[in-house]
Amino acid sequence: MRTLCLLAMDWLWRGLFSNWVAYAVIIGVGAVLTFLRVKRPHWLNAVMYRLGGAALIAVIWVCAAGLAAVPRPLPQTTAENVEARIREWTDTFGLSVRKERAEPGVYFVLVANLRNGTPVYISRAKAMDGYLQLQAALSLSQEHQAIVSRLSKGQALRISQELMQEMARFKIGFSLSGVPLQQILVTRSVPITASLTEETFARNLDEVDSAVMLAKATVSLALEDITPPSKPVRLKEQ
């Protein structure tokens, strides 16, 4: 408490002192101008010109300092520069990226390999040119595809429903293709707007990666419940 009081008093005295100095300067300048007007009128114009020049320089300096202090706006993400910005962001994250050959209906396809080895496909389709599509696929090994193919319809449906439930909770898109559970595709649509920044792009990559891990764990646990312990189920990413 004593320290706070001392700080408050110090701040108060500093404020009063600075105000007194300012008042003294204003009064002093006024007194000098009054003296010149009465006693040395031929000096008054020269002094006024010099004071005006000094004031103008001070205003310019204050404006320049204020503009320098204003942070420069970051370049906004647009459909025209989104591919280049993705490459900048992935370089910042230290991720390896390669460009895939795009189909006629797609502007570009980039594949970013995350640090855990999960490849994420980043594309922009002409049919949805205002969005980026982030996709990651995972599939069963051939051995476990054979196990899945021998599941009853009820077992396969139960696993699919468990996966759908977990993906719905996570609020991310996904699809199944081929033989039941042969491949699981996780998808995230990201609008290309000014709000698409390095931070939001990284967050969406993390969400896709987390969804892949969630899908892998869900299917693995479900299959372990219906397969012998000697054959543990392992998923692999594509």
C-alpha cells in the first residue's frame, strides 16, 4: 500500500511539474511577444516568422512520428494470391509442400506434409472458387481390409455409425468410399476471405489433423472389439 501511495505521489508531482513547465513556456513566449510589440516592433515580424517555421516543423515531425507508429496493415488474402500465401504460411511452419497436377476443374492442388507425417491436400476448385478444400485420407491395410470385408452388415453399420457420431461431435466433414471403411476422407471447407490469415490457416490444418486422429482411434477401437487380440488393427494415412 505504501509503495502504491509513493508511486501515486510521484506521478502527481511529475504531472504538476510538466504542466508548470508548459504554462511557463506559454506565458514566457507571450511576454516576449508583448515586449517586442511595444519596445521593438521592427523585430516582431522576424520573430513571428521564426516561431511559425518552428511550429510548422514541430507539426510535421509529430505527424511523421504518428504515421510511423501506426502498424502497417497485413496484405489481405484473396482468390488471386491465396496459393502464394499458403506457400508462405507453410514455409513459416516448416512444412514440406509439393504441387500436384490439377484436374481441369481445379485451380491448384498442394500437398502439405504435417510434422506427424499426415499429408493434407489443399485445393481450390472452380465450382467452389471462393473456398479452399483441406482433405486428409486414411485407410486400412490390406490385411485389415480383409477383416472388414468379412464383417456382417450390422457390424459394419455399427462402426460407421460410431464414426459418424464422433465426426459430428467434432463438426467436420468426412466420407467413406470403397469396401466399407476401406478409406475415410476428412474434409474441411475454408472460405477465402480477408479473415483467412496465417493463424486461421494453421488452426484449420490442426483441426483436420485432429479429425484424422479421432477417426483413426474410433475405427481402431471399434475393430478391436470384434477382432482377435492377436490381430491389432492399425490404420495408415494416404
